[in-house]
Amino acid sequence: MLFRVPFQVLATSKQRHWIAIYRIAADKGFIIEGDFAYFKRIIDDMQISNLPVPLKIESLQSSIKDVYAKDIEDWTDDNLSGKKLAEYEDIKKCADAFAKIVGNNINTK
């Protein structure tokens, strides 16, 4: 199963945090890159109804472009400034935290 990690990990506080969760899921091979319907089905199958910010697949799909369309190892903040840089740093921080939690849970199984 994709997310055998604590539920609290998915307690995103901003819609853009779904970019981070999607990116790690794709990079770790839990989902097929670009298969947004499958990603949504996995999240829906978790039957989490009380997330602070539920996944909006249309928002996610339109956000996976430019730097976010690349493997996280290839992300860079080059040419970003102001609001775009702050958003990038927020998403990257979330992705790094989620990747660490996923890695810790995969390594302990």
C-alpha cells in the first residue's frame, strides 16, 4: 500500500502540500508519474474525511509543471524569487519531511 505512514503526515495545511506528497509518491515508485486519477483513488481509499485541506486533483494536476514535474533530486530554486520562492521552500520542506517519514517506515518493514 502506498501510505503506510502515520495519518498525521497527510494532514496538509495548504493545497500546495499535495504537490510534495504526490512528488514523493511518484519518485518512490508508489504511483505512475502523471496518473493523477490513481493517486486520488489511493488518497480516497484511505477514507480520510477530516483532512484540513482535502486533495483537489485539478489543482494538483495544474501545479505539476516546471520544477515540480521533475524528480525531487532535480528540484532547484534557481530563477525563483518573492512569492514563488517562498512557495517552493514551503513545498520542498514538506516534501523533505514526507520523504524522511516514508523512508523511515519503508526501512523498518
